[in-house]
Amino acid sequence: MDTHHGSGLGPVLTALARSAVATSFAPRPPGAAALVSALPEAAGHAAALGAREATFVTLTRDGALRGCIGTLTALRPLGVDVVRNARLAARDPRLPPVEATEVDALRITVTVLTAPEPIRVRAFTSLIDRLRPGQDGLTLKDTGRRATFLPSVWASLPEPERFVAALLRKGRWPRHLWTTELRAAAWPEGLAAERYAAREFSG
């Protein structure tokens, strides 16, 4: 869903991500900046594509995940970050690599994240109660682990307690945290929570 109403940016980002994946099979793929400049759809969007943004690119085919890679911190221009993450998503180490014959069949979703906001809690009950289902992306991190769920994950995990428990499992926190009553669990030392919002573009 393109939630950036009227901007026309959504089709540009998904076309850029698709081009990034398609050209990644070349012996010498074009650089990210060159790819952005060469994309006809990018005309008129130089300011938006040049602004530093954090993005995720998700690739699916027939409803099955083919790759999802992103950044939580705005380090690069939007266009460059999308190219980078699209190419990395096509080689997501958790899955078989995308093949050139799949590119046209891929559904591509580009998610643009806002800056993270700390959620200052020290109990799972407080965290669960403060989350906004369907709106918040959530990151949990400590000195050795970090895991995040984009807001789109609420579609499959609509209850906040299940959402947090599944994220703890994804991040490989101790098993007892995500297999028992989470509200009764002690908050681990050093654990921090952040939330962010997102604009999502699919094509």
C-alpha cells in the first residue's frame, strides 16, 4: 500500500528495487547512484531520492518470502539504500538466492522507516500495553542481540503479547521468555525497546 498519497514516490521505489534485482545478475552491475539516475520514473523525485532514509526491501513470490533486508538507521540517500537492500534481499542468506527468471514474478515491497523512538519501559506488561497494533514497528536489542518486526507483521501477529514473544524468539532471547506467560516474565538486564512508523510501497 502506498501511504505517501499523491507523491508518486511508491512506483518509483518499487521500480528502482526491481531494476536493482534485475541488474544484479550482470557481470558488472551498475552502481546504485547510476541506477537511480538511469531510471526514467525517477525524474522529478531527486529531492526525495536524495534524502537520507532507512528502508527495508521485501521480496515475495506467490505469497512466499524470497528475501527481506533493510536498515534501521538512515545512513544513505533513499534511492541508494533501496538499491542496496533490494540486491541484498535477492541474496538473503536465510533463503535460496533469487534467480534471474524470477524477477518479473516478484512482488516487491519497499518500507521507509521513521527515526526510532525509545520506549522507556522496564516490564513486558508496560511494553505490551504501550504498543499500537498495526502502526508500530518494534526493535528489541541488548549488547549482543537485535531483532525487529516491521508494522506489516501485525497482519499475522495481531495480539501485542504474541507480537513481542515472536520477536524475542526471532532475536534468540532465552526460550522461557517466549514460551511462557510474557507479562509475568522479568525484564532482562540491558534490554531496550524502540518503535518506529513506516510508509509501505508495493508493486
